[in-house]
Amino acid sequence: MRLQFLTKKLGLTNLPGTISYQLIHRTASALIEAARFNAAHALMLVHSFSPTQQWFPDFRSFAQLYGIDAKPNQIYQACELEGIALHLGWVCDNSEYLRR
């Protein structure tokens, strides 16, 4: 039942079972908080600390549900839901800081 609520909140009708629940939940949370604060924009941003971009393929699959061919270090407008522009992004940390 919770997954149905989140799927509807994201404006999606058919959610593949391969999509990470964390991506679904975090994106819906961004929309819910944007609505709570009467914001015109919501952003679900993944800040990756992995030097190999370990989970990027999962993010890319999720973004493809909105017709986005996602690349790292870019922000995309996915859609507009209930008057809120939803943005998705994946940013990579500077690997130099991992060596310190």
C-alpha cells in the first residue's frame, strides 16, 4: 500500500521491480516537502562518494522512467506534479578528498 502511494505521488503508473525503494521514497519525500513549504521546485539529489559510481545505473534506470538519459554531475527536470517541478540529479564527489 505504501509503494502504491509513493508511485502515485511520483506520477508513475508502472514501476519496474528493479527500481530501488530508496530512490522512490527519497523522490516522493522531496515532492511532499516542497508541497509543505509551497515551493515551486523539488530536487532529489544523490551525492555519490563512490569513486566507481557504484549505484549510478540504478539512478539512471529511475530517471529513464521520466524519459531522462541521465549523466553524472547534471540536474534534470523530470516533470511537473501538482504544480511542483521535479528535478533529479546525481553528483560525484571529488575523489581527491577521499585520499586525504
